[in-house]
Amino acid sequence: MRLEAMAVKFPHVDGHPNRVAFEGVLTVVNAASDKAPAGARGHRVVLTREAADKALPSLLGMAVDYRPGWDGHDARRKIGLLTEASIVGNKVMVRGYIYARDFPEVAQTIESQKPGEMGMSYELADARVEDMRADIWKLTRVTFTGAAILLREKAAYRATSFRMAS
């Protein structure tokens, strides 16, 4: 097993009311998405391990957003921050904080979901596709620009997950 990891360390503050930790599986590498992500013109995609390795630093400090209905992205509804990213096996694992005091209704909704119901989705810029004519696009270069929390059934990759730390 190969492990790549990066993190921005914040000092621990007991009981901080606005910084509630989360962890999740943002995506998987070297596997086709279950459905086409937004922006892929109806194509399923494969994020290569090499592209993910090179782009991992671009995740740190990026925002986490959501959309009412938990069915997609809304980059103008930023509710948290990504502070760690690693690749474990074929999973891109992330950790960070939700601003629970600023967005109490969002935190309450997440906490009320059944285990395994929430997932994640990445946001990209500067993606390079190996062959635009292919049925499944192979992403060979990307820059991560953020992430979204959504219902796992709405995510392009069903193997994603999201949970607030207890």
C-alpha cells in the first residue's frame, strides 16, 4: 500500500463552537465514475493516480460547499475548509472543518443523516483529458479548486463518503 499525505495543522481548541471536524472520501483514483460529473459533457471520468498525486497540494485550504437539497455544488455557499488530503489505496481522503456556528442548519442537517448517506464531490479547474473522443474521459492533469458535500446517491462516485467527527 502506498500513502501520500499533506496537511495544514491548526492548533486544537477544545470546544471551539465554529470549527467542527469532518472526514470523508472525496473520490477514487484509477476507477471510472459511476455517472458523469458536472462539466464532463455527459462523459464518465477516470482520475488517474498520477494526476491526483500531483494535484493533492491544491486541495489544502480550499473551501467545502453545499447546495440546498444536497444534490450538487454551489461554490458561493462555502461552509468549511479542507485541511488534510491523502491517498490511501485508491481513495482520496480529506479532513477539515465545517463552520458549524455560522451554518447551524447545515451542521444539523448533516448530523441528522443516516450513516453512509452523505458523500462528496470534487471541484476542478485546468483538467486535461487524454482523449476527448473516448467514452470515458481519462483525466491526466487537474487542479482541485474545492469540494462539495452532497447525498452520496447524487455524487458522480458512489464510493465517496462524508461524516462529521464525533
